[in-house]
Amino acid sequence: MEIKIKSIHFDATDQLKAFIEKKVEKLSKTYEDIQNTEVQLKVVKPATAMNKEASLSVTVPGSKLFVEKTCDTFEEAIDQCVDSMKVQLTKFKEKSREN
């Protein structure tokens, strides 16, 4: 599984990138056929609370799944994105089994 991390208007630290990779890697346990994953990090309206936006898009055979969350920290946003994506992947897996 290929993981791309894009940080828009700022430079993500190596520590943050390592955290994201570790979290996103766990998605492959939910669904094995993930082709690639793209994480976008963005600071919206700097200097306010809840200004860290993270989006996660996962490409699986025949579909693309997308999640976006805004939180106080990127770590929190990534956690929520990964949790939501696990739910989407589980639903996708169930649907593909029925067909």
C-alpha cells in the first residue's frame, strides 16, 4: 500500500508523518486490497481553535473512499479519519462480498 502525505501551506514534521503512516498502515488490516492512500493536511483560518483539517482518500478496486475531519490537532484529526475510514472499508467489504 502506497501512502502519500501532502501538507498544504506548511511543512509536516517527520514525527507527524511517522504518526500518520503508522495509523494509516492499520487500515490494511480492515481491507487488504487497498491500492493507495492519500492524506492531505491543511491549516484553515490560522490562529483559531479547530483549525487542523485532515482528509484521507483510499483507492480500492473499483472505488475511491474519502473522509475529512477538522480538529484541534492533526493527530486527533488523523485518528478520527482512520476510524471513519475503517467503517467505510468494512461497509465496502460487506457490499463486495454480497455481489
